[in-house]
Amino acid sequence: MKKIFLIILISVLNAYPQSSKNLLHLKEDIDNFKTENSSELNILFQDTPQRKKPILGILYSLLLPGMGELYAESYSSGKYFTIAEGALWGIFVGMNTYAGWQQDRYKSFAVSNAGITTSGKDDEFYSVISRYESIEAYNNEKALNRDFEEMYNEKNYFWKWNSEEERQKYRSLWLSSEQTINDIRFVVGAMLLNRLASAINAVRLIAAYNKRIEEEVSWNFSVGLTKPINLPHQITFNFQKSF
């Protein structure tokens, strides 16, 4: 009996170092298997609205009223600035064409009834001949006032109205043209104001947009792919949101 127990004890002692060695090799094999066969794939989806830049809204509005509001994603109010811009451009073109026609008209009238030549004449000359019957009357007045530098050369700037009625008619034509030109200046001013108002409105809308996206929910969505040892591939989903 003692001999049998002794034989069993010796066998166990001899086998124990070999078992420990085998366990150690098994752990190393598992680690290697994990390294070689386990993988993970993460795909991240994130919704982060971009903030708008006020300076771009201003530039767009100055370029074309209403475009700053479109940039701020609020064209419902910007369309009125665009419509106003189109209308003002139509008025500008129409009035500019009409003013040109009026200028041609009063110049032709002066050529026919006062004997002027249009070459080399500036706007001041056409104003002067509406107030004086002839170049002689004009130069005499300037000489009396000792404004010799303002006197006209009779050869180059001659005019003489046939009658006072003709001069008055010319002046009426000239004044009508000047009034149209002044109205064009108001239209240009209105176009500038329209751009300024659109730029201010665009900045206001951009500020509201930026504030709104800060308050809205921001979220991200990720997908993970793992390959565990001795198990089928697994897909994991992760959804996060913040207020």
C-alpha cells in the first residue's frame, strides 16, 4: 500500500511542472489569437450645424439685397429687399433713359433757336443760356461785376435767342431734365438705403440663427464592428445627444 501511494505522489510531482508549462502556453496562444483575430470598426456620424458669419451676410446684402437673409436661411423677409431692388433698378433705368431724351431735346432746341454749337459745352453752359437772352447780355453783366474770368469767348460760345418766349421754353425743357436727374439721385440713394437695411436685417437673422443652433439638440451616432474569439461578428450601435 505504501509503495502504491509513493508511486502516485512521484507521478503527480513529475506531471505538475509540465501542466504549468502547458497552461502558460495556452494563455499565450489565447492572447495571440485575440491580437490576430479580434478587430473593431467604429463609424461616427455627427450633426453639428455651422455657425453663420455676420460679415458674409453684410457683404451678400451689399452685393444684392436679400442675399444676406438667404445666407441666414430666412429669405421670407429677404425677398422683399430683393423685390425692392429690382423695382428701383427698373425706375433708375427708365428715368435715366428719359433724362437722356430730355437732354437731347433741349440741346436740339437751343441749336435751332439760339444758334449754339454743342461741341465742347459743359452743363454750366446749358444752364447759363437758359437765364440770358444772349452771350452779349451775359458778358456785359460779368464785366460790370468785374468777373472777367467767367466771361465767354463769343466765337466759341455764341448764343442769341430769337425771342424771350423761346428762351422761356428752353428753360422749361432744361428744368424738366434737371428735375429728372435729381430724381435719379434719390433713386440711387434709395438703393443704398435698401442695401443698408438688408445688411442690418441679415445680421439680426444670423445672430438669431447662431443662437438657435446652440440651443438645438446636437447628436452623434456611432457604429462598431467587433470580432470576438470563437463567436460570430457583433455590430454595436451608440447614440448620444446633448442639449
